[in-house]
Amino acid sequence: MAKTKPGLGLVMLTFGAAPLAKNSELVREAEALGYTALWVPEVVGPDAFITLAAYALNTSRIELGTGIVPIQIRTPGVMAMSFLTLNELSGGRALAGLGVSSPVIVERWHGASYRKPVTAMRECIQIMRQLFTEGRSKFDGIVYKSDFRLGMRLTQKPPRIYVAALNPPMLRLAGELADGVLFNYSPPEAMSELIGEVRRGAADAGRDPDAIDMGVYLRMCVTADERAAMDAFKRELAGYAFVDAYKQMFGRYGLGDELAEVRQRWQAGKRDDAFNAISDASAAKIGAVGSAERAREFVARFRQAGITHPIIFPIGPADTIARDFANTMRALAGA
């Protein structure tokens, strides 16, 4: 079991689901309920750093993490400045959650390069560490080059770096270089193997494996309308049927055939029906929908498997997500 104090994270709603004023109320409530970290994703907006800056002004203790930002769409230097600014603004509460996203997002949406994602992550972390600890980066790598000095006065301990990892090369890199790892869409039965890869990476680098915070996103919806919530979750999962890294990971969990059927239905023009290729039983392996008791038991299984930082990720149909978010956040407090 890791030495890191066990925490309980929460993925916040985006402004698209609730206005900033309402989200600020929820953030203050999450802190009062005992959540230890807020994680803000960044996909198609809003900007994660600006959002977290707003949350920093509405809280005093809870940590504030990007969950996650793709490393390729900003330079390592720009990200370091953003994290350090957030860290100073929040009194040392920033968490740098980094990921490599997907070729569609990086290349098609942003026109950036997706080449050598593991190498890119390694070099990005190395540059950010230099800037976090020395205020100076001089680096000449395969993907990134950097030669500049910060003009910031830093008063806080540096942000901790978390790496989103799905498959063995990135899992081992997280163990080698990061302070924490963020697992995703995985059942509790898979934790031993995933954590083992992270620990091997740490041990090979001469680091203490117990010092790495093991985090996992847990899709949850505490609701009486289980059918609507489960269908919404399956639609979400179906969207990953075309992402190579997720296809590889889901294949290890026995979902390969179902995701292949999702792709076949989609390509045949049956897009509204594609999600039904995923069974309720498969979805229930990696998410919890229904009662608070079921959801809390799901969290407990991950803690028993070695997770030190479960991150509650409230989900639900678009037309009820604000309600479902609040219900799920409150029901899982202290889990």
C-alpha cells in the first residue's frame, strides 16, 4: 500500500453542463464534504487552467488538478508557467495532470504532432521538472527543445506531476518520473497488473514505488433511473471504440469483441444503435450506476486493490447531469 495519504478526488462539471456560479457553489461544497482534490478535464473547452484559477479563489484547502491536459497542444514551457501560476495563486495546491490524448484530438483538432507519445511525455516531464525546481530549462531532446529562464518569483513547493497511462510503456514511464498515475476505464480486477507496471518502472529507476500516488477515474451515477444512466455511459464508452490505445486496453478486459461490433454498426450507418453492442455487464465492470451503496462498494474495491486516490467521475444523461452530479458527489463523500 502506498505511503501517500489516501485521498478522494472529484472530476468537476464543465461550464457547458452548469454555469460558473453554480460550479463555484459545488466546488465549495465538495471541499466542505472532505474531497481532497478537484480534477478538471480539457477537451473542447473550457480551458482547464482558467477554470481551476476560478476554483482556487473559491476554496482554501482542496488540491486543484488538470485531469488531464494533452501535452502536445502547449509547449512544456507554457504548461510549466501555467501550473506554477496556478500553484502560486492557490497557495501550493496545483496538480499537473498530463496525458497524450489521441491523434484525432492532437492532429486533426489542433494541428500538432502526435509523434512518439511516450518519448514526448518523458521529455515534457523533464523540461517541466527543470522549470519547477530550478526556474531554468536547457534541454535538447528528440521531440522537444528548450532553453529559457523563468521570470517568476516562486514561493510554493512545486506542483506534483500525474501521468495518465493506459498501456505498459506509459505506465512504466509514470513510475519512473511522475509523482502519481491516473488510470482510466479499468475494473478493480485490473489494478494489480496496472499498479505492478508502475511499480516496476519506479524500481527500475531507483525510486520508492510506495511514494507514487495511484489514482483512477471512477464513472459513477447515483440515480433511481438506472436505465437512462447506463445507456448514457455506454454511449460514452462507444466513442472510444475507434481510439487505438483504448482498443488495446479494453481488449485486455474482454471488451474487444463488443467494441468491434460498435465499429461495425457505426460504419454500417447504425450510429444510434452502436452503443447497444456493449452489454450492461461489461459497462458495469468499469462503472457504477444505481444506488449509493453500490457506488461506495465499487470505490472500496479499488481501495482494496491498492488505489490511494479514487477520483469520482459523476456521469449521467445530458438533460439530468447537473442533478446527477450533485447527488453522486454527496453520496460518495468520504467513500
